Amino acid sequence: MWQKGSRTPSRKQKSAVCRRNKVPEPIDLTKIAAGLAIGLGSLGPALGIGLLAGRAMEALGRNPEARGPIQQNMILALAFAEAIAIYALVVAVIILFV
């Protein structure tokens, strides 16, 4: 039976049809997609933050007097890299719940 006011069968009806026809039920891949989105989406920012911190430490080792400008620029760049990771998190949540 169809659900009232709906043109698509319910989940129970789909699984009953799958059992009757001996077809495996389709797998819901949204959790895998959300995991891949946050995993791959945070890989780039993680590498960027690591490289940025390493280069900032090298610059501070060469010229300790330039600590202020180096630190300001480093913190600004870290914020931009973290924003990309937050965008990946938002995309993963959208994939998971929509």
C-alpha cells in the first residue's frame, strides 16, 4: 500500500519488495559520504596549518626581531585555513541530515 498523499512507497514497502524479489536492500551511503566530506575536507587545512607553522618557526629562528608581524600574519592565515575546515564540517552535516 502506498502512504496517504505520497507517490513513493514507504521504507517498509520497499524492503518487503526486496525480500520478495530476493534483491538486497540498497545501502544508505549518506554516512559514508559525510565521513569522506569531513575527512578529505579537513586534510588540506591540516597540511596547510602544519606547513604554515613550520615556516613561521623557521622565519622566527632566522629573524627573532620580526616576531610581531610574523605572528600576526600566521594567526590570520591559520584562521583562513580553519575556515575551510569549518566549511567541510558544514557540508558533512548537510549531507548527513538533508
